[in-house]
Amino acid sequence: METERKVDNNSDAFLESIKELPSWVEAYKLNHWSPSQLTSSDDMWGYKYLYLTQEQRRKLPGNSKMFAGVCLGDMAIAKFANFLWMNEVGKGLVKKELPPERKIFEKVLDKFNLYEPVNEKDAEDYAVIKKGLAIAFETLKKGIRSIELSNPVECERCVSMYLDGCTIPTIGRIDIEDSNNIIEMKTKWRRRGRPRKDGTCNYALPKLQEDYLGFEDHLSQLAFYYFANNEKKKPHLFVMHEEDYKVFTPENCEELKPENLKKHLHRLTLVAQRRERLLNNHQGKDTWYQDVVPNFKHFFWQGMGEHKEIAMKLWGLT
């Protein structure tokens, strides 16, 4: 069985309501913000969205940890979702009713097996993650069940809103929700230790903090989803690694109380406002990078392969 409903608050609908659309929207091919865009560094964002084309962005190198997180998300959808919002050609976002799934782990493992590591280090990480993937699935199920969601459960629903003082909308998709709760998922994987004498490395489970430290970006994204839902759903930050999980809520995390979520939303707003000023100042020209200070020591650049060198050349650092 399948039900379909086009999302009302997509970027095109928002843009049609803007009387005087800035010229930089078309020049830079940028018609909305997303929570993930607004939590990325200015240099990485600029390189991805102002220098590269959409087709080039899709070909950017990933890594096994990112891919494993996607696979766990697939497992969560297959196990808990009654509905999934999906893009369909000619229809946009539609809401699909999902039948009960069997052999969830086996199906997702088939997908995981298709991953091709980008380098030797990534291949080692991939092998370690694969060994613990079944355990991670059991941890995922235990953790999501602890939140006690009620049917129907939806995944990947699109929500939108204007951040204060911004011309274009911000649009995001919620990981998991029911009528009363929204969940933002964060997966962590074993960390590589120092090399042994034989060249091999030990991999240890990361610590799951007792507080929100280390999850500021995810709190900001969750703040967006909370206010885009008109503050009607209880926010949950679900953090897990292979063997354990933690669920942060307003009851055990001060940062998830409404007054502090406002501060996290304001953080996103300041980023969006600053970037719109940058785009307006350069009016579609390829001079935007002159107002962005890069940090190529940041770990985001470490897995970018040849793109790091291209970006360093762009900023005149090679």
C-alpha cells in the first residue's frame, strides 16, 4: 500500500513568494540553506557549494564511517518506520507507506558490502566496522525502543522555515519522529590508536559523554527541527556506538531546554545571515573566497583527496 502527498514547504514554493529574488540565487545555484550546511565551516561550505557543481559534489569522496552511519539509518527506517518520505521524479517528495521488513540486517549488509574504501586507512576502518555491524544493529534497536515511540513513525520528513533576517529558506529532513517526538541520530565508530611495532593498529570504542559536549552541531540541527515543528515535539539526541547508546532529552540535558535551543537556532541564524551578506557582496562572482579564511588543518579536509589540493590552490596556498 502507498500513500502520496507532496510536501507543501519545498524551496521552490518559498522562492515563488519572494518578490525580489536576489541575483546571487541563480548565479550561485543556491536557493536554500540546510542545517548540515550551516554547521559546516565556511571554507568547506564555500568550496562545496560555490566552487563545485552539484554533480561534482555528488562525486566527493566519503569514508567508511559516514557510509556505516547511512547504513544504520537504513536499518532504523526498515525496523521502526511506518512511513518514509522519498524523492520521486516528477512528483518531488512523497510519503510512502512501508511494509514490515524481514531480514533487515542481511539486506543492509549487502549494501555495506558494496562499499569501496577510498584508501588503505579507510579499508582498515571498513574491516573493523564490518565486524561490529551486527552488534551495532542490536544497540540501535535497544536504544530506539527506549524512547517508546508510538505509531505511526515517519522518517526523512521535510520541514522548512525562514531564519530571522534571511532571504532564502532553511530546509531539513528529520531522521525519526512520531506525533510527539523528534529524534536526531548520531553514530560513532571505533577509533584508530597508535600503530604497533608490526604496523597494525588497535581500535577502541569512543566514549559516550555524560553531557552534550562534542555534539554542538547536532544540537543546532535538532534546534532547527524543534522550531520548524512549532515547538510541538519533544527533542531527542540519540548518540550510539557499537555497544552502547545515550539519549539526551530536555530532562537530562540543559541544552535541549527550549530557552537553550533558541541559542542554538540563533547560532545557525548568524551563519546564514553572514553567508547571505557574503553572497550579496560578490553577486555571483568567483571572488567569494577572498572573504573566507580556510583552515586546512581541520579534519574535514583530511579525507578530501585531490580536492584539498585544489582548494589550497584556490586560496593561493600552494
